Amino acid sequence: MSDYLVKALAFEGQVRAYAVTSTETVSEAQRRHYTWPTASAALGRAMTAGVMMGAMLKGESKLTIKVEGGGPIGHILVDSNAKGQVRGYVTNPQTHFDLNEHGKLDVRRAVGTTGSLTVVKDLGLRENFTGQVPIVSGELGEDFTYYFASSEQTPSSVGVGVLVNPDNTILAAGGFIIQLMPGTDEETVSLIEDRLGKISPISRLIQQGLSPEEILNEVLGKGNVKILETMPVEFQCQCSKDRIGNAIISLGTEEIEAMIEEEGQAEAQCHFCNEKYLFTKGELEQLKESAI
């Protein structure tokens, strides 16, 4: 089944909820970057949270997430938009450690706990919205939960998970975000807290074959959830040879001339998807003309 996301309300509109299966999306990132298991889990968790956060936007709005925890994985960068499209990469994709004391991939060790999580939203306004919080866990689910509470003043619970096969491919990935609206009654809050404390890890729910709708029913209780919308989700990069060409033009004629003289060609690689773009001497000459 292809990845998709659901938007929902629960408890008569007191709760806003999102859930997603992102196995194929994270698999595409793993394949393109050849991430090792711990790096796959970290990148996959960030992309899963990112695609749900993108779904909270409207129209052509988009956002960028940067996780800089000071760990050996380096930084994680994720772009997403309101259309269910997401892309991402990590600085050091071949990062892996033994399982932690709970028998799980040691994402905390890879990400680190001494940096920050930054979210930049491009809402089409004159200035972007930027929110930044310190890393509080390194496991990422807790860090996004803290981001919503601290930066957006929205009490939330974020669950994101990735399971990796022995051959490094992705077995299961997905997540949920539960958000309390202003005025949510105490009985509802207590019920949700109780259910969150008892459910299986999100990656296990997906491995068991639960759909996003069923995940929300598991978290919030069947009969309490009203699905509003479903949306396909995919790894999608916005890079192209034209865009790279425009970036080369922006370097100016001297830089382009140096490329022609030193190499006779130029090769550029997109960080997000690892696609390579080759520009021949003739193409560089044309770009140099455009830069004048």
C-alpha cells in the first residue's frame, strides 16, 4: 500500500490529530542516501514528523526542519509542504551503533542531546516564521512534542518510529501527532494520557499492518475519531538541472570561467536526493552568457 496521511478531529473537535504511514517514503530516502540503520531511524523519524507538520500548512506554504543535536550523525535537514511531499538528508548517513538498553536503534546517541531543533515556515509572507527549541531527548518524538508545546504553545504528543530490516532496508515507518485544542476538558486529557501510556510503539503498530485511521483509533479510542481528509505522501525533491543552472549563473562570470578553464565541465549533486547533474563546457559557456 502506498504511503498516506490522514487528518482528523476527535472528542467533538477538542482534539486535532494526524497519522501517517511513511514506509515507502523513508525507504526512498534510505535508498538514495544509503543510510545505515541508526541513521535511517533518525532521518525517517524526522521526515515522518516533517510530512505531518507540512500537512498542517495550506496552499503553497512549506517548512524546513533542522536537527542539530551535536551527535555523530551531524545535522538532519528535512523539507516538506502542504501537499504531502517531503525530502531529507543527514550529514553522515553511514552512522550506526549497537542497540540501546531497550533493544532499539540508538537514535539518541546518533543525534546527540546538546543542540537545537529549528523549524522555519515559509507561509508566503514577507518574513518566515522561525521556531527553535533545545534538544531535550535526541529520540526526536519527544523533541517535536517539546517544540509544539514551547514554540507553538500547542500541547501535543508526537509519536514517530522506523523499523529497519537486517539488510538495511526499511521494514516499517510512520507516526502520529495528537494536539489538544484550547478548552479541552480534563476528562478528555486524562483519557488520552492513559491511552498513550498503554499503546504499543508506533513502528510496531505499522508493522502489524495498522492503517493511519486504525492508528488514531488505537491512540484515541474507536468511535472518538472523525476523519476529515486523506492525502498521499511521497519522497519528492524539487531539484532540477534548470535550478542548478540558475545557481551556477548566480556565481557570476568569473567563477563560471574558472570552472571552464580548470575542469572543462561541472558536476553538481543535490544534497536532498543525491541526483547528479553534469554541465558540459558548452553548457557552461551558455550559463556564463546568461550571467553577464
